[in-house]
Amino acid sequence: MYTRYFGLTEKPFSIAPDPHFLYLSELHREALAHLLYGIESGGCLVLLTGEVGTGKTTVSRCLVDQLPKTTDIALILNPKLTVIELLSTICDELQIESITSQASVKYYIDILNHHLLEAHAQGRNTVLIIDEAQDLDLDILEQLRLLTNLETNTEKLLKIILMGQPELRDLLVRPEFSQVNQRVTSRYHLLPLQEEDVFAYIDHRIKIAGGGRTRLFSDKAVKRISQLSKGVPRLINLLCDRALLGAYVEEKDRVDRDIVDKAAREVFGSGKKPEKRPGLFSSPIRLQSALLISLILILILTGTALIYFSPQLVGFPPKGQITTYNTQDKKVSEITTIQAKKPEEPVQKIKKDPQNHKTIQTINKRHENVGKQ
């Protein structure tokens, strides 16, 4: 839809693993070099891992294009197979005909070994590539290890490339997979792109799509794409494709940061973005601390309210009555009743009495305290 508007011959940001658009960053070149070395050096197992969308499949397709014509390739995209299904699929990929519909594991291994020996005699190499290898079961990995035993006196007849997510590395270090892990002769972990590579990646794909040196994304837009995608090529493609469509709808010549933010809300859904700052109570420790502080505040406020509204609980007399203690004869007597509606109202006059002078001073002081309350 937007290709003609921007003068492009094709969509530059398809998520299909097209080797034609492969941008060989330093990381991707290293990954490709490891795969080529693992095959040409006579190794038996080569490992390529990386996060989802970092370009493992695209690198493998580029590898297939760079292998010599004397290489036979069997590609398995669905590793959720039984041992029989695995061997049958390998034979189908290598165009090895089976003469029976009820073949056993031994039968498939025999005809596969026979085919590999003939190919080796003709100067041909055979490579097995398995994608999503982190989903392989224990029995499948053990069968792959046994397939690496198909060899001559000097060379392995079958080279196997396992590609998968980081869980594949964790899987192979487990004790039950130690024999498989020992057969790995080359391994590489593909990391996401750095910010400078994101600039080059976007320019490269636009140029391949017929855009020449046209800058269809502002610098701020590319930085925002790098931040949102975290350098994952698949997410970069999704954001760029939707951003170009948004610029086309708004009739703009290039994509700016605002368009990228709108595209992110549509790509990631519900306004959510892949990178989100932690909330105030996102941590369990923070949540417990907040609850404890709230409880302490409630207790303080409750105690303050009780003291204010019920002064007799802390030793003060009721509002309507003040009593005094005569320090001379130790007798308790009720002097008078005072209506303490307002602290400013004067205390009712009491007859002067030299003997009660000290008592009157005590009454006045207590009344002042009550007024303050």
C-alpha cells in the first residue's frame, strides 16, 4: 500500500526470513562464520542459539545459499517428532526412497548410512539443519548423537546444525545430555542489534527495497525503534512496517517519533510496550513495606483520635467536672462545676480563702489544661 507512495519496489520490512534482505552486522557475520567453520572443519554438531526474532533462521538461509553445490541439505522445521518420524523426514529431505511402509529404526539408519557412504564417495557433503531445537526430546537428541557415529576413518558423514532459543544451551548442560554436549564442535549465541546497527539495518533494508539513499525515518524515530524493539530484528520489522503505513495515512514524507509511538501501541496491543518501568508496588518487598507503613499510620491516627475525643482515657477528668486534692488534710472535695464550652470563657469566681489559696491555683491550672484540650 505504501510502497508506491515512498518510491519503493517492494516492502522492505517483511518478517519472512528472506536472505536477500539479510543485514550482516558484525554479530551475524560471526554467526555465519561459525556455521561455515563447523561444516567445513569436519565437526559433527554445530550449535546456534539466540532470543526469539534475532535472525537465526535468516542466518541459516544465508548459510544454505553460501554452501557449495556439492552439499546435500536436509532441513527440519518441526522438531516435535518421534524417532521413526525423524529418520523418515531426514530420508525424505535427502530423497532417499523407502521400499516399505512399516520400517524400523534400524531400517532407516541402514538406508541412510548407505546413502551417506555413496555421497561421500562422490565428493558430496550432507548437512542436517534442525530449527527450534530447544523443543527436542531426550530420545531424539540421543538418536542424533547416534547419527554422528556414521563416519569413515577420517570424516563424519553427517554434519548436524542445531538452532534454537537460549533454553537449548541450558538443555545440553544437563547431566543426561552430557554425551550430546561433548559432540558440539562449534557454538555461537546471537545477540540483538546495538543502536548503531539499528540505523544501518533500517537503511540497508530500505535501500534493498528500491529506496536508494532516501531517509524515511528521522533520527529520533530510529532511536525510539531501537529502544522499543531492544534490537530484535523481527520487532524492528514490525514497528517499521506499521510506522511507514502510518506515515502514508498521515501523508508525511518521513516517519517521526510520534508515528513510531502510535505504531508501537498497535503492534504490541492495548497501548502496551515491551519495555515498561517497574511500578511502585511491582516488587513484593515494596508491597510489604507499603502495607506495614500503612498499618503503622492507621494505629497512630487511631490513638490520636482516642486521645482527642476521650481525654479521660489518659488521666484527664471529664469536661463538665474538675476535682482537686487538698494537700493539707488529704481530703477530696468537689469544688465546682465548670462549663468548658470555650477555652476563652473565664473560670467562675471562687471565694478567696487563705487556706484554699493553693487549692484555687491548682484549679485554675487544671482548667487551663482542659481548655487547651
